[in-house]
Amino acid sequence: MPRIAPTFYEFQPVGLFCAALVLVAGACGNAAFARNATTNGETSGLIVFEAVQQDAAIHSPVATSPTENASVEVAHAADLDPIPFEVVQAPAPAPTPDPAVQAAALMDLFRAVADGNAAKVRTLLASGTGPNGEIPSPPPDDLAARFRGTSLDYVVNVARGVTPLMLAAARGNREIVDELLRAGADRKAKTKRHGATALWLAGYFGHVDVMQYLLGITPGSEAARTIIEIDLAAQTARVVRNGVAGEALPISSGRKSFPTPRGEFVITDKHRHWRSTLYHVSMPFFMRLSGRDFGMHAGYLPGYPASHGCIRLLRKHAEEIYSEVPVGTRVVIK
């Protein structure tokens, strides 16, 4: 490649740019362009264009000679259109939601949950109503009056931080629970004072299917195929798997002054080492029922009901059930 004279850098306005082009041209084997760039004091963008076009033509399969290619490319240079460009308009900013409209939509969502209207819940969620809003304090008059004097009076009119999912779980409406969860409802949200969750409310009001759904139990799973049956009169427990009952295991249930609740429950959590927060005694292999203040655990069996409401098992039986029975298993106490 020819040596570039120092005066090229000192006195030519586009010298530096052309020097770079010389290097590129040399690397590509375009010596003609390199010589032109170093000697022509009036180097312009046209030379640059010609050089690129010449190089492309020389390396093209249809090229005949450098001279022919150069003449063809120069002839077409004047016919080139300006490089097109598109002006992209920035999107308009999203309108700021009206707080009053949002609050009204949230109350409509609570009313739809209270009515058990899954279609209305679905429509409101699809329109952008958030699933994690809370019942205001005090609630709207119509909503407060609807639950006043009912089992849900405290949940709606007294508790703070109640969400649509909590209300749906307390009412036992699995379809609406599903719609809310799909929309992003927080299943771990808690009420302000007592820390109650949707799972706890479903358990308190005895909605076993909703509890299992919130725990992620699916049909055919181990938890779905297993039931523990507690017979208070016989003081026995049996694990039933796929409809086949196991052996009767001895238990000690709640004494007369602290009777064990009857009904259907779900194992909501398990603790290998647990100490009662009420009676400050050890409860190994503790399996809590429906989030309540009682469950099954290893303990002393005198041969009659003697506990404060829990179901005591021999240690080996408690450990076996604890190890083999998953969270979400249904427990029937009769």
C-alpha cells in the first residue's frame, strides 16, 4: 500500500476519514482506490461510493473487468435514490386510571364474589380490575348489610385486609377461587389483625375442596387418594389408600372438657418437632388440621380420651403417618 504523505493529514479536511478508507481499500485489495484517495485532494463521498461499488463488482461472479465495472457503477450512481427512512411516532402515554372508577370496580368484584357470580368475576378481572384489593373500612352499606348477622359478619364488617380471594375461600366457591388465582390473586395475603389467609378461612368454614385446591392437590395425587379416618367412639385411626383401609391404630382424643371436633379436615402443615404454643408441651410429628389449633401427634395413650383436643398416637404410628401421608390429605373425624 502506498505511503501517505504527512501533508495529507495536515491540510485536507477529510484526510483522516480518507486514510481510514485507504486502509480498508488496501485490505480488500482495491489498490486503485487507495492510490486515488492518497493523491486526490478533492476526495469526496462519491469516491467512497465508487470504491465500494468497484470492489463489489470486481468480486462479483458476473464481473468482466475492473474498467467495465467502474464505468457501469459510475453510470448508475446518479440514479440512486436517497436512503429511505421512517419516522416512528412514540406511543401516547397510557391514561391515568381514575381512583374512583377503580374503587367502584373493586366493590363490584366483591359483590360478584358474594353473589357467587363467576361470570361477572371473570368479566371484571378481564377488564383490569385488580384481584388483590381489600374491603374498605367501613364497607359499602349494601355489602355490610348482606353479611350482618351471618357467619361471615366478622370477615366482612370487622376484619381488615380481606381480599376477594379470602371472601371466595370463606364462602367455599372453588370456581371463583380458580378465576382469582389465574388473575394473580395472592394466596399468601393475610388479614391485618389475626393474619388469616384464604387457606385458613377455607379451613375455618370447613371447605375441604377449596383447601386442597389452594394447597395444589390434584386429582390422582397421593393426597387425593388418601384419607385418614378417626373413630372417636372406638378410639382408633385408620389410613385408607385407594379405598383400602389399613389396620386400626390406637389413639387418645380430647377429653370431655376439651372435645375433639368432628367433621372433615385437611392436613395443612406438618412439623417434626413442635411445641404447643397453648400448653407448652412437646408434640412430635405434629400434623395440623385445617390450620386450626389442634392436630395429630405422638403422645401418651392412657386408653381413653385424655388430650386437650388433639389426636394422640403412639410414637411409631405418628412417625409412620407423618412420613407417608402428605400435606393436603383429608382427615375425617366421626
